[in-house]
Amino acid sequence: MKRTRIATVALLGILASGLLIPSHAADNSSNQAWTATWQRDGVTAAIRRHLDAVDSEQMKQNLFYLSKSPLPYRKLNFTLPGHEKNTLDEADDYLAGKLESWGYQVEREAVQVQAFRRDLEKNPHHQYSRPMPEDPWYTACNLYAERKGRSKPEEITLLVAHKDSQSWIDSPGANDNAIGTVGVLEAARVLAKYDSERTIRFLFCNEEHTPWTSVTAAQKAKERGDNIIAVLNLDGIGVKSPEETAAGKQPCVTGYTEPPGDRLAALVGAVNDRFQIGLHHRVVKQERPGNDDGSFVIAGYTSAIVVIGSWPYADPNYHLETDTPELTDVAGAAKTVQAVLAAALTLDLE
């Protein structure tokens, strides 16, 4: 939904042209800690092996499956002719099947939601409107999978993406957010055999229906007393402005809300430099909690960031029927997955 990112698409050209919050550098103590981790025997080589395992072609195949064929959308209020399940439930089955084929146990957490209505009098990019009490309720599921840590299992790094497309419009939702979904899925594939020190958890939630299911996920985590040390929300990874596309850039922005997220946001930039991933990275401070990372900030997990291609969100096809997979920069998104993996592995081995 990206409610905190963009007031109007007309501003995007100005904001993308350079009038942006400057890049952030981590403090010396953080840099020293990360460097000490990377310099331990075998650590840099091990991280590099996992980065090299990221497969953009697999990401592309999953992207097209979830946003073109056989699933044109991922909506609770749309069922393909002749199918028994709606397209969001079918997407859940696809994701769960992939995860289970790699050895994960998948947990489904049911949340009651409604589809948004559409208000044609609004800006085309923001035509969602609140449902009425009499509108149908649906069961949407959060999907969980994880690698349990062997030495510090109580400390959890969470990778999250919302998997649904817009409920009020027939949009493939390729950039928003099938690409983030397949990014988290690819991270799970790469780490399927990784013996982590801390627990690495993967969450596939929903935010294009209401209420957002990441709110339930965050509240339940707090009720359980989960010690989530980091939340990395992949949303619109690889998305960029027309100006950035013309310049051949592959941007990555990490946005944080509270000070503990500052260090996590900077870590993504540090691994980008350390492992020469090649992203044009910068850090921004969000004015208020937003997106699915914001659900966790509000619940008290303040070491949380959104990892996104542009800020403000610079996709001219935002919330439109034209958000198709053919327009997605999968190669740039794959580099962002590499950066997220390197950050998660650095946290795991600190």
C-alpha cells in the first residue's frame, strides 16, 4: 500500500532528480563490529557463496507465475473461471509448496479481512477506499517458515514481504509486491540448508486488503515474547524512476523510523560496499511507521527497515493495471536480495 511514501506521482520526477535525503554512513563502532565479523575465518567467503547462489532467472519465473500466468492477480475477491480457490489462496499454495520442497515447515495464520472499495473520483494511484460493514469478509493467511538457530535460537531476524495485489483494481501487482515476495522466497531458497546461529524467519503477509495482516503478525509476536532483533521488509525492490532507468542505475533505499533501525539500514549499504554488489544505495528516515515494517515498529520492534527501490515510490504504474512483470527490473531486485542476504548473514554471525 505504501501509504507513507507518495503524495502524488506528479512529484516523482522532481524528487527522483536529486532532491533526496543524503546517504547515511554507519557510525565507527558499527563499521568496526561488522568488519570484525567479516574478517573471521571463512565468514566473507561463506557470505559470498550465498550471494552467488541468488538466481535471477528463478526469481523471474516465480514473478511471472504470481503476476501473469497462471495467476494474473493475487486477490481474495477474484477467482479464475473453473477454479475452486481465489487467486490469493492459490498464490499461498504456490509459495507454501516451494518452501516445503526445500525442507521448510510452513505455518498459516488466519486473519479476517475485507477487500477495499474503489473510489473513481480519487487520484488513479490512490483509489482505494474503506469497505462498508456489509461487505464480505475473507480469510487471509500469513505464511511463516524459518531456519531455527543452533546457538541463539531465541534471537530472530525476520524477512517479510506482502504477497497480495490490490483488492480494489485488477492489477498484476508485479512491482507491488510480487517482486518483494519472490525476493523473500529466493532468500529462503538460498538459506534452506544454512546452519544459522540465530533464527531466520520468513513471513509472507498481506496489505492490499484491510486490516493489514502484518499487524496481526507483529502483535502475536509481541504476545509470544518473540525476541525479533531485526525486521527487513522487501517491498518494491528494484523499482526506480524513469530518470534512474535512463541513467542505468540499480537503486536500493533502506528506510527506518526509530533509531535502532538506523544501524540496520546502514548495514545494507555497508554490505553493498563490502561485497561489491553494485547497488546505488542510500538511507532515509521515515516520518512515521509505515508499510509492514511499521507494523512491527508499532508493536515495539524498532530495529526495522523497509528495503525498496525508490523513495518516494517512483513507479509510474503504482496501483494501476499496468504494473506488469515485463516492466520489473528483476536483475536489480536480485542484487537487492543479495544485499539483504548479506545483511542477514552478518547479523547472524556477529
